[in-house]
Amino acid sequence: MATRFAQRVLQPSNHVLSVKMPAKSTNRKKSPLLSPFPEGWYFVASRKSILKEKLIQKTWLGEEIVAWCDGAGRICVAVAVCPHLGSELGPAAGGRVSDGCLVCPFHGYEFDVSGQCVATPFAAAPKAAKLKVFETREVLGMIFAWWGIDGRPSQWSLPEDPPASADWCELGFRTLRFAGHPQETSENAVDLAHLRYVHGYDSVQRVEPVTVDGAYLTSCFDFKRTQTIAGIIDITFDVSAMTHVLGTGYSFVEIHERSIGMDARLWVLATPVDGTLIELVLVSQVRQMRNPKRPIVGLRFVPLRFRARIMNRILMTAQKQDVMQDVVIWSRKQYRSRPRLCRSDGEIGVYRRYCKQFYPDHEDSFQDGPVDRVAEHGEAPP
Ligand code: FES
Ligand SMILES: [Fe+2]
């Protein structure tokens, strides 16, 4: 239960870190203004993990869903309830994948990746037997599904894959679970003041104003971050970050580190689980550095092909540290529909108005209140 934690932080290895949270930390239910399931594309799983596990089941935006892949590589994400007599279809109930079809554990109905029942053991497949399936998109092997208001189809798309040359190391994944809301986690992309105050970044500077084009928002800023490597050496990273936000479930950050000349990509993928918890998946990759601008401690003798992977691990560690600092705040905060903003808040008002489109009545994500108009229109932090 989210209401009493030991909050669990899950890692890919199933290693569980515990972050002690006070029982009082679940005041999210006291914030009725923010509907828990904004419309958008939300991460389901990586293709790799679906292929490995064959059939995945999870709680996703308040529903039990399953995901599997057929022999042609087509992936299906569907509600985990059989249209015959309602059996659950996930592996825990005995659901399985056979010849690319999902087989119900109760009477053996078989469903192809379109969700259609194509066979039963004892009679012809009833045409009306069809799973409720979700639209899916894939970005570099990350599988997303569309969650629409009242089941409506996708209103916008996710971007094409970014260039995936051999220069880029494979994606690294970290998964965290905590009480929170995806709008509030994505809000950090425009909340530059917290970068200094919570994370201790220096020289935080907005490079360009936040832009909004339908469901697409960009936020571009620079900062410096000092990190201790191996517990002894402090390295200062001089970072330029370009954040591409598409709804509350998808944030993609292009990172350029100037002092070394390193390029990295980060994805921050927030998915509501059950209306209280969210799953935050952090994904990253680093581009191979053939000629780093300055020597990187300990990497000089590492073969070239391993360097990007090692830097990705360092990046993931830094990213996780930062996010854990945010989790302490996120899991205890209340949503304020009328935030009392100040000049250093940058474009939070712009972001809140952008988010309105993801809610059924376009009203519950942000109520215009007596906020500081200068701050609302976006001024870089002093
Ligand atoms: S409930 Fe699924 S086949 Fe009967
Ligand atoms: Fe943060």
C-alpha cells in the first residue's frame, strides 16, 4: 500500500531499495483537483523485456494490462480481461503466449495481436470476442501505449526514433515507484529554481523561452553540476539540456556536456499506476567519445567501446541521485492549483496551462489565480 511506506524503489535486477517515508506522506488523496490519469502516451515496457518474459502484466493507469509479442515482432498491449467469461489473462492467472497468440487460462480462447479471438479448443472462434487493445508506439525499443479520455484515439504522436547509430551505447533503465503524479514530475522540466535549490546546480540559465506547440513543449537550459567520482574526485560538468516534453508521460532530454564533449540522451517516463502511485522509468544512453576534450579520470585505459557504457552508468547514478532528491519532495507534496509564484519560478504557469489539454474538462489541472504575471510569462531565474 502506498499509504504506509517503506516506499519501494525497484531496480531492474529486482533489487529493492527502501526509502523510509512517514505515514503522513500520502496526502496526495487530499488533492482532488488533479485528475490522476491525464491523457497521453505512457510507457509500458521495453521490447527487450517483453521478449524476455514473453507475457507481461502490470497495473497501468488503473487497469490490469498485458503485453506480448508475436513471431513477426508485432506487440500487443491489451486489458488483461478475457471477453469470454472474464478470466484474468496475465501469467499469474495462467495466461500464456503460444504461436504469437495470448491463450486464456480458463477455456483456452486464443487472441492474436490485434486482440481478435482466432481460436477456441472446442468450437469456432466467436467474432465478437475481442480484447480491448491500446494503440502502441515504439521509440528505440521503448513501448508506449495511448491512454485516451473516454477511450478516444490518439490525439498526437510520439516522435520518430532519434538517430540510432552504433555510436550510442545501449539504453540503461532504472525504475522507481512512489506516490506522485506525472504532471508534477514533468513540471521539473520548467522549474529551474529547484535545480539550484534541491540539486545544488550552479549557473542555471534558461537559454530560450519555453515553447508550446499543441502537445509538444520544449525547455532549454544550461547548468553546471559537480559530481564526486569514486568518492574522491570532484568533476564539474558543464551541461546544456534541451527537454522535449510530449504530454505528462514522456520527457526526452538531449544533453550536451561541454567540458568533455559528451552527448547523452535521457528519457523520464512517468506512468500512473493506480491513482496514487506512479512508476518513473529513467532511461539513458551516451554517445561514444573518441576524442574527449579533457582526460576522464580512470577512463584513459578503458577500451573505446566500453567508455560510453561506463559514462552512461555514471550518468544513471547521477540521475538517480537527483531523482531521489525529487522523490522526497514529490511523495509528500500537495498539488496547488493556484500556486503563488515568484519571479524565479520561470515558466510554471505556461507549463500548467499546457497541461490543461490532457484532462477531460480542460479545467482541473490549473486554475488561473492571482499569480505573478511577470513570472508566469517566463523570466529566467536571476
Ligand atoms: S474466460 Fe477466457 S476463455 Fe473463458
Ligand atoms: Fe529535479
